[in-house]
Amino acid sequence: MFGLGKKDLTLFLIVAVMALFAPFILNPFPTDSGMAQFNAGYPDLMQRFVIFGILAIGFNILFGLTGYLSFGHAAFLGVGSYAAVWMFKLLSMNVIPAILLSMIVSGLFAVVIGYVSLRRSGIYFSILTLAFAQMSYNLAYSVLTPITNGETGLQITLDDPRILGVSATADGGIPVTNLFGLEMRSFETLNIGPWAFQFSVGYYVAAIIMLISFYVAIRIFRSPFGMMLRAIKSNQNRLYYTGLNARPYTLAAFVISGMYAGLAGGLLACMDPLAGAERMQWTASGEVVLMTILGGAGTLIGPVLGAGFIKYFENIFSKINDQVVHAWVSFLPDGLENFVVAIIHPFVGKGWHLTLGLMFMLIVIFLPGGLVEGGQRISRRLRRKPAEDDAKSASTEPAE
Amino acid sequence: MSKTTLTRRGVLRTGAVAGAGVALPTIFTASSARAFTNEPTGGSVTLGFNVPQTGPYADEGADELRAYELAVEHLNGGGDGGMLQTFSSKALEGSGILGKKVEYVTGDTQTKSDAARASAKSMIEKDGAIMITGGSSSGVAVAVQGLCQEAGVIFMAGLTHSNDTTGKDKKANGFRHFFNAYMSGAALAPVLANAYGKDRKAYHLTADYTWGWTQEESIKAATEALGWETVEAVKTPLAQTDFSSYIAPVLNSGADVLVLNHYGGNMVNSLTNAVQFGLREKQANGKNFEIVVPLFSRLMARGAGENIKGILGSTNWHWSLQDEGTKAFVKSFGTKYGFPPSQAAHTCYVQTLLYADAVQRAGSFDPCAVAEALEGYEFDGLGNGPTLYRAEDHQCFKDVLVVRGKENPTSEFDLLEVVEITPRGQVEYAADHPMFAGGALGSCNPGV
């Protein structure tokens, strides 16, 4: 079906089911229980899961297939966001033109940056992309303020022209991003017993686009073009000796990857119409690299898992404060309670970076293949099958 | 073999289709009809404290969080009641807000608009926060204020000094207690003219982002009106840590005053560089060379150490003030944490009290009712003297402090001395002042 192999189809369907049922899967704890803190099934975070999933899928097309480590992918994310917000300001609040423009603009950006950067490989390529991204960041931060609104970030306002829409709604508010009238921010809450599940329009729009991107990525991975990219990764010189010019292929991969990032940036702006310069900062670029490595570079599902992992820590762990920890361990005697809180304190709340860093170290050291490798090992344990069979588990396809 | 595969595939496909079928009808319907976003239904109400816990303003954020915890304690009737005793409004009785116990959630803004909005969104969508407050940067304040306007909750700004927060980016659901760059200029300029004379030539170094620009514009306008001349204004990148290359040209520019429109670590570094270059011992145009830092905070003063001595600036509030409100707040903060609060802590504490009081007076958590109760509200006893929340732009008007770095500090907290308390009348401006023009409050949004 859809021109996919059996394994790919299974994987695709698993991802599709997970994406559609995410509001249930991510909300395992009843709303009023103490564990509700760990629920991730609210619209904003689910949207971030799939949007950064798209970003990581795109990054993986470049890094996982060609081995070119771009340290400037955040630039495309930022450019996509700015393009989308400008579309909201000038044309209409419909998300379709915004998404299209964000992909086009980031694609053009990628052509320019890629054309220059791809003349070098390895660390030099990484540094060049990093330099371009920092340049974009600084331009957006101060020099191009009329276009980007600097540090404050580009926002939609009541006096935007919006040729195909209204500047302000009838009751004096700013109009909302929508898909032919379906408001991105509207959601429906389904109460089943003590559970509350939120179904957000914005999430499902983003999830469907993520599934399309995922499908395209599978097709690229399995195509002759994907094979060429892998050949570049394994030995570029060999390709040149056989009379093939690798650069058009790498440039194409770079542009596709950049357009994925632009799409993610555009979607971010659709869910929340604001574009800030810090989206382009080098830390944001580094985060994409972390996501991909954490999940498993070169695998199809890995980057999506990695994106979810990092966003989960950023949004859930950073909100656990001492008060919450005290509530967890309140059954202990006072002295012991304070001791336990003091132990946990550095790892939650403002210490979420520390926890994430430790997890990253553990994963890189013990599971070099990322979360995907962890999954493979577990399924191998469970199935106890001979070695040659489990090298390829159903949920993954290593790049090499 | 193929048979089992087909079945599995069939099962998955059916599952996917069924899932989509279940999900689709629910997502395309309008949201449930409630009067306003996150109406508190149980015996408690949740406030969202969104402060920088990591990044350049983490110190301010930590102090803000302490103030919020103290405010919640006082609202729920704990502690010694702090400013509730001195507040001119007696609506709050220490029994929570409208009888509901106050609870709170915290988040990390990272001083990034994106992260701040994500954190605020999770408070609104997941934790059911009815009000968001905090922040230590104007960029973040403007971004979160916009979000709260869209989501239909009240935003009580924390430390934000840019004119834009209640100027071109003002919103009906957003309120600011802190003072702004215009007020700094208006309060500081007469003191500068008295201290340094009216025929000075100023050289500005400005952090290259919105707050820096509005401050430069405000200080320039205020000092030029008194006869000063601006020789040059140079923008410095926000991430700059070494300002030597920016200080060197100052010496030969003909200027005799250096104005540092920097905040936080930026200001600490630029001031240190300027002092290292010996600017303060220099003579220019036959006068002593002077340095001015328009926006001061105690946390910055501590970072700059010795260099801050004798330097003039402005601040929203200082713990050494002697009014009843300040004394009560400093006492309960000091008892709980062992040191006096910063101006960031003060403004955040006051904002929480003002919100709670407005809800109590309005008799409802409805953002529109709360906004109405805050608009045009006159109060006293919160440390700044008689204060007005102006209805036209949701900006507080109150006295502004002009301070100087102390020559002989008695403790590590006693770094600033109050030179003058500029009366409110002198820092007021029309709501349509050109520095604040270009925005509109819009109408209050109670959400879905």
C-alpha cells in the first residue's frame, strides 16, 4: 500500500495510530491524581511533539543519510516562522498560504546556504552552517528589526492589513489562525471518569502534516536518491572516482532538509503566531542534533522519539518545583522528607537541563544507537530469537 | 505466513481508520461553552508564576519566585500578612481569593519568548491557571502578554521596563506595575542637571534591542530638553561581554558623560570596562567625566561591586524606604529568607496582591471583571506611595526613585542610597505620547 514495503507500512501505521491517539496515550494519569504532573496530553505540548518531530525527520534526511552534520538548522526554522507570521500579517489568517510560503522561503535560504557550505565537508561544513545560522540570528535580533521586530519577536497586531481577511474581529480582538474557519486553538475536552482528554484542532492539523512528512521521508529513504545519499555518507571519494558528482545530491538533500525545518517553523507560527529571533540561536540548532542522536540517527522513527523526549523534559520537568516534590514525599517523617527533597531538588525545576544532560550521557554511552537501539534490545530480550533475525526489528531500519 | 501478515495489516488499518473515525467528530466541534477560560470550580484557584530560572536573568527570577511564594502564603492567611496590613484596600482577608485557597504552578521562561510562551501555555492548558505573572525581560513580557490576550487570562507583568509593554504592544488583558524607560528619563534628567550641570555632552552605549532603544530614546529626550547635547549613541550587541572597543572611542569623542543603557550582566561588564579605562578620573571639557546608569537594580549593583559607587540611576523601589508598606514587606521577606527583597521581588509581590484584590472587589475571576476593577484603580500602602493603574494603557503611575551607588555600604545588600523620590506628577505623560503611540489595547478577552 502507498508504495511502501511491508515493514515500512507497519511502521507508518504504528506512527499514524500513535499520532491519532496521542491525546489518550499521553494522558495516562487521572486529572486529580498526584501523577497528573507527568501528563503530556495538552494541546501545546502535543503540537510541539509533532512539529519538532517534523524538524528532526528533516534533519535526519541530511544527517542520517549523507552524514553532513548541519549545526545551523535553526536558521530555517526561524525563517519559516517569520515567513508564516508575515503571511498572517499581510494576507490572511488561513494557515495554508503561511505554510507554503514558509517552505518556499526556507527552501531558497537553504539553496544559498547549502551552495556555499557544501563546498566543504566534515567539521568545516558544520562550522559554516553554524556561522550562517548565527548570522541569521544576529540579523534577526537587531539589524533587520523592521522585518523581525528584534528581540520582542514578530507578532500579529490589530492594525495589520490582512488583504484577504479582517484586521480585527467584530469584538475588537485579533483574529485567530485557522484552516478555512477551523480555529487552530479550539479544542474539545472529553471527560471519561477522572480522565480529561483534550482534542485540539491545531494538534490534528500538525499531526496530519507530520504523517505526510514522515511518509515522504520513508519514500526518500527507500528511493534510488536515498541510496545515492547513503553512498555519499559511506565514501564520497569513491563516488567521485566512479565519475559521479556528489554535490547536486547533497545540495538537494540539504534543501529538502531545510524545507522540512521551514515547514516546522511555519507550523509553530500557525499554532502560536509569534516568531522570535531565539528560534535561530545556536542552542536551538544544537537541540535538533541532540534530538536526532538521542532518538537514533539514520533511523526513521528515532528523530521523532528524540524530539518528544527533549520536549517532554523541557516542558514537564521544568515545572516540578519544591512544593510538588514535598507533596510527593509528604508521607515521610519531616527530617527525612526535607532530605529527600534536597536530593531531588537539583534535578527538577530549573535543574531540568541537568537531568536531560545526564540522560543524554547515559544514552550515548550505553545505547549508541539512541532510543531506537533501546527498543531493539528490549524486543530482543522479549522475543529471545536467534541473533540474525533480530538485527532488524520491526520498528527500525538502520541507515547502513 | 502471508495470511497472518494480511490479518495484522488489516487489524492495524482498521484500528487506524476507527481511531480517526472516533477522533474526527470531536475535534471539529466548537469548544465547550464556559463563561471564561479556566474558571475555578473547586475549592482552590491556580496562579501561574512564569519566571526565568535559567539564563542571564536567573537571579531576578529566583527572587521573583520567592516573592510569589510569600504572596501566596499571605493571601492564604499564613505568615504575618506582609503588605496586606498596609494595603489601602481591605477587601482581602487572608482567606485565599473569594474564599478559594490559592495554589500556584511555576515555569521557566529561560528569558526566551518561545520558551516563555510554551511554559505559559502549559500553565493555561494543563494546570488551569487563571492568571499568569512574572518575567524579567521586556521581550518576554510582550510575548507572554500577547499570549494571555489570545488565551483569555490576565497577565500581570513582572520586571519589564521598555516603553513598548504598555506602549505599542499594550493589551487589554495585560497590566504593568513596574515603571518604564520614559519615567526613568523624566525622573533622572533633573537630578543629572543639578548634579552635573546643564551644558553636558552625553555619549550613549545602548543594548541593541527594544528595551535599549526605548530607554535611549527616553533619556535622550529628557536630557536634551534640559540643555544636554547627545554626541553619539552606539548600539552594542546584547551578547557582548567585553566593551573595551566601545569604551575607547568615548575618550576622544568630546563627550563628558557616558550613559550606559545596559541591564544585568551587560551593565556590569560595560561599567567595569569604563572604570578600568579610568573614565571616572578623566577630565573632559574642563569638567569631571561622569557615568550614568539609567536603570539600576540591587542585583546589578552587587555584580558591579566597587565600580558602582557614586553612580546615579533610577529604580522602581528600594528596600530601605521608610513607609509602612515597605517596612512590612521587607520584614516578612527578611524573616522568611534572611535577606531583603530586590525591586523585581517587590513588583511581583505587589502584582499578585493587586490581582487578588481586584478579583475580590469584582467578586469574580472573569478576566473582564478583573480588568475593570483594576482600570483607573487608586491605591496606597504598597511601598510606592499613592499609585494609579491608568485605564488607558494599564500602566501604574507612582513616584520614581533616583538612586546613587553608596560610598560606604554597611552590608552586601546596602548598596544603593535614595537621592530623590521624584513625585508622580513629574513622570506622568499623556496616554497618546509619541513614545507610546502605535498600539491599541483592544477589547478584553475572557477566552472561550
